[in-house]
Amino acid sequence: MPNHQINPNKWIDLYSDYLFNYTISRVSDREIAQDLVQDTFLAGLKSMKNFKGEASERTWLISILKRKIIDHYRKINSKKGKAEVRINYNDSESEGDWLEERVADPFDKNAEDTLQNNELADAIHNCLEKLPQKQADVFKMKTILGHETEVICNELNITASNLWVIIHRARTAMADCLKENWF
């Protein structure tokens, strides 16, 4: 895996628009989105020493931002006295996060949740087996294992454009299969 570098002097120019758009689609409030992006940059600066270079700088910042968004909703929900937080990560830029919405929080499980998670795991496995091999490989590497695009392209000897076509087809097929076999 390539060893990525970190350069906070370029974060605003390179990532602020992307992070803002990512955030606004989740919080639907311009000021809160701006604050969360700013908090992300500050947290990134404070934790630069923890950056291992295993992911791209943008991916690393997005992971920080996701935690900031979750913390934001936890804070709101704790004020309302709610114990559970639900965030919809379903958009065209999220790479496989739609799958996370179907899995119960491991810290808040009951017997029914465990049964549903086992059923979902079986359904996912069965649907993966129905995909063409290349689609299944790309889906596993990108969505389940979280590999970077560059790594997948190098390993499977495909272009980034080809990868996105394959992953789109795989996700569509998986969604259709899960609708038929799990819901």
C-alpha cells in the first residue's frame, strides 16, 4: 500500500469543498456543517502524529469528519434523552456505507438484532456468490475491506473508471439481490 503524506497547508484548498458537501448532506444546516468541517481540520492538526500514511489524506480527514458528525448527533440526542443515534450515510459518494445502515450497533444488541445480523450476513454472502467474479472481488475489496481505489486498480489491473463502473453494477446487483432475499 502506498505511503501517503500529510500536508495541512493545502487542506482548505484541496478538501474544504468536498468535506462541506459531504457534511451538508448529512446535517442539512450550513452553519453546523461549516463548524464540523472546521472541527475536523482542527482535530486533524492535533492528531497529525497519528497519521500513518496507510490511507490518503482525504480519506483520513473524512474518517475524522464522520466521527465529528456522529458526535454532533449524539450531543443532540443526549439533550433529547435519546440513547440511540441513527445517521443516514446513503449517497452517491459514500463507498459502501449503505451497508452499515442495515447492521445493528454491536453495543446495543438483543437476540433479535443478532438473528437479523446473522441473516443479513448470510444474505450478503449468498448475493456475493451470484455476482460475476470480478464484480464480487471489487465489491469485497472496496465496500467490505475498504481498500483504496488505487490499490484495487493495481491489484486487478483495471482503470479507475472501470472500477467505478464495476462497483456501481455490483452495488446495484447486491441491492436488488438483498431486496429479494433479505427484506
